[in-house]
Amino acid sequence: MKAVAINGSPRKGGNTEILFEKGTGAAGASGWETEFIQLGGKTIRGCQACYQCFKKKNSRCSQKDDVFNQCFEKMIAADAILLGSPTYFTDVSAEMKALLDRAGLVALANGGLFRGKIGAAVGGSQTRRRHARF
């Protein structure tokens, strides 16, 4: 069995990554093959709603100048997908939002590529009280 863990935090070594280390370590000890992908520091753009994924049906997004297609290939190949992001004002990071929007549309356009997969999410607040003053 294979699991891919995708960290949507822009901070390497932050709380979300620490949580993933614990989770993927336990999965690895149980015999799962695990892979960790850090989106922070990489370019990933939002969906352009061009619907080329529905026209071409090739399990790819037409945008080719970012890391989305490489991440999506790994998501398709995995039996389990773990997604993690800090929460900023009740939402995931911009990197994770871009991945979710595009992956959902491309998977839907190609017959529901995520059916039967195990999914899990890791999230938490990164805003400290002293930074939350307006």
C-alpha cells in the first residue's frame, strides 16, 4: 500500500510537517510505502477554469508551468492521500487551495480518479494571539 502526504504549509519544518512526520512514521512502521511532498517554496497556481481537462481527458491539467501535474500523478498512484495545511482565517493555505481546486476538477473530468482512496487531513491554526491584534 502506498500513501502520499502533501504539506500545504509555506513553512518547512513547521507544525504541519511535524504532524506528518508522526503520521507517516506510523504508516511506514505498519508496512506502508510513504512519500512526503512539500508545496511550500514551489510554484502552484489556481485553476483557470479552462476545462481542458474535460476536453482532453488525459488525467492532466493544461497548466504546465508549476508542480501540479507531478503532485497529481502521485495522488492518483497512491492508495491513501493525506493533506495538511495550517488554517489562515478559517481556510487552508493558498498552495493547498490551488491543489484542491485543480485536483478535484481534473479527477472529476477523468471519471472520478479518487474513488476508493483513503483520505485524511491535518490542519491547525498557525496564528498566534499576539499576531491577531488589529
